[in-house]
Amino acid sequence: MHPPISSPEARTGTPAAARARTDSAAPALRAVHSPRGARRVVGARAVRRASVTALIAGLLLAPTASLASAAELPPAVTAATLSTTTFGPWDGVRLDVEWAVPDSAQPGDTFTVDLPPELVPVSTVPFDLLGPDGAVVARAVWEGSTAVVTLTDYVDGRTGVGGTGFFEVQWNTELLGTDPVTTVVTIAGQSVTVTMTGPGTGPPSPTAAKWAYWNRPDQGTTEPGEALTWEVRLPASDAGSRGPVTVTDDLGPGQAMVCGTVQVRAVSSAPESPVTWFGEDSPERIVDLDCGPSGLTLVLDEIRADEFVTLSYAVDLTDPSLGEYTNVAEISTTTDSTVVGAEKQRAAAGGDGSGVTEETPGPEPTDPEPTTSAPTDPAPTTPSAPETEPAAPATPEVPRAPGTPVPTSPGVVAPATAQPTATAAGTGSSRLASTGSSAAALAPAAAALLGAGVASVWSVRRRRGHVRHER
């Protein structure tokens, strides 16, 4: 697994990017044996069962019908912008796009974001376009150099749906190579002039460093084996470092060392100097190598004058769900010690979307008709009769002539009328009219009426039972 001599890790130590419904059968109906009188009930149950079966079948077939009606929309990307138009053969640059779909778009409809042949995606990991509330508006999946974007149920009942998206792209070195070049590419119908700067030149940096790169565009999401490569550059100087030189490398969470991929190489500062692979070209240079799943310890004989040494190895991702992977290495010589570390994340991708919710117009409000009601005079209240009837005034005595005999019968006096003592309803002053019958007198009549009603109901039910029995 030797990278080309012209690769950045061989010449400059610069990190290199990777090249890279099921039909459901209705339940069988069971035969039911029952008396004739129950046929209507069994028939009703059968109708209900058939209705439920039809409803379930409709629900199962609904998604299929929706998918069958999905359509590929006309070009929806309205603008595209590269973060820079000058970059190296393995550099990733951000591409931002703007998109909008017609109001007739339905859930399941798709549109595409197409890259020109000169560019490829850095990562083919799917990504989502999210609404203001975090809901998924659309989901993008890569097919080669084309992102296929599928709308979700978010667009249902909305108009003016659109948004933005972003992801990283790099040069298609299989098509263009790595030599400097300037070309014109077409993105979203726009012509853009871009320049490849070519690989770095000059001697590598003498400073100790650590970095990583993905070996495939899926970045370990679908193929976690040997998904990531780590590299450690040892410090260099004109005089070199006397040995032994020890490199202790510890992996972070979610990774496992692939010991069979460990490589050590060296170049000099001279232009176009050859790469020396330790263990193949110079087996005596490796004093010891202890490697396991969590890391390794490498002991070299020395770092020679004007020598730039790099250690590399691949790892499996034991937890591909992590968003970041880390690594720390300590480089010790006879004079000093240096610790270097690095983190590796997946290429950023995402976007947003929104739309206006359609509102169903309701009935137009109508002004209520004014209602005029004639004033009503309150009913006159009859004052209650006093509890005690006032006494009749005494009849004045008529003077009689002398000698007139005094009558022996009393005079005419108006008989007193007894007032009924009706109980007033509530606390008002009005009293209920008396029926002239007491509650004790009405109780026997009420009991007789209740008994007659119960007997009548029992008789009707008994006759119905005879009819059913005869049937």
C-alpha cells in the first residue's frame, strides 16, 4: 500500500485525501353455525369484518400508490457558489447551492444536484435538509457524482418550498491528474473558471505533526474496515537525532489498529529524492515494533541527517456512528520528547428548507341581525293576604225613638272568609295556587298508575318472547 512518490505525504507531509410493501393476505373467513334467529347478527359481523379488511388493505397499499406517483422534478438548483476557485489536487472546497421546487411538488418527488465531470464529492454520506423546526424537508443520497434529493411529507400542504444545501467537492484527479491546470466547469447552468495548483513542491516540513485522511468517499459509514489512515511525521533536522527513537501511538475511541498496514518511509530534502520504505528497503532500521488493536510502539535506530521519516497505518472503525475520531502520539529521542495529536471528522454536508402553510378559507363572517325586542311590563305581583283578617268596624248604633223596643236578634255581620295557608315557592312573595287535595290523598293514585305501567311493559316483553320461541 505504497502511495505515489508525488503524493503530498511523500514529498511534503501534507495530509492526502482519499481517492478517491409487502402484500398482506387477508385472514381467512371462518364458518359460523348458529340458529336462524342469529343469521342477521352473523351477516352484520361479516360485513364489519369485510370493511375492516378493506380498510387495512387500503392503508397497506397507500404508500405504494404514493411512491408510484412520485415524479422527477425539473431542475431545482437555482444558484451554486464555490468557496474558492483555486485549490490543490487533494483539497476539499465547499459548494453552496440554492434550490426551489414548484408548488405542485408532492412527497416522494425528487430533484438532482449534478457535479461537472471535473469535480467529485469528498463524501458520499447522505445528508438531510432541515426545516426551521428541525423537521426533515428533504433527504439527499449520492449516486456517483449526483446527489438525488427526495422530498418528504413536509411539502404536503405547503407552497413556495425551497432552501439551501452545502457539501464539499474536490478535483477528479483520475480525469485531470495532479499537474497544475485552469479549466471552466459548469455548475447549475453557470460557467465557473477554476484552477488546480498542483502538488506541493520543496522539502517537507521538519516539524513533528499528525493527520488523517479517509480511504473511501463513504468515510466509513458503509464500509468501516480500514476506513481511515493516520500518519505521524517525525521531527527532522540537518544534524538528525541519535537513537533509539521511540514512537508510542494510542488510538482514540471507536477505532482498531490494522497492524498489517503499518509502514515507515523516509525521504531527503533533495528534489525528486527517492522514497525509502523501512522493512523492505532497509529492514535494519526498525529495531522493534509492538502493535495491537489499541495502538503501537515503534523503535527506530535513529533519524539521520536531512532525513524526513513518516509512520502510517490504517484503522477499522469499531463505532462508525461517532462524529469524530482522535489519535495521540509521543515521539521520544535521546534529547527530547514531542507529543502530537489530531482529530478527524467527516466532510460537512447539510442544508435547510421551508415553505408557507396553505390555509383553508373558512366561511365569510356575517354581521348578526340586530334583534329588537319589545319591552315587557313586569307582571303585577298580587300582595299576599295578611295572616290575620282585620276586624270589621263596629256598626254605629242607630238612635231609636223613645219607646221603640230593642231587637233581640243580633245585627247583620259579614261572615269571615277563611284564607288558605299555601306555602310560598322559594323566597318570593308569590304563592302557588292550592289544588284543594292534600299529598296524602294523591299518593294512592300515583302508586296505582305506576303499577299499571310496570304490568303493561312486562306483558309486552312476554308476548315478544313467545314470538321468538315460535320462530
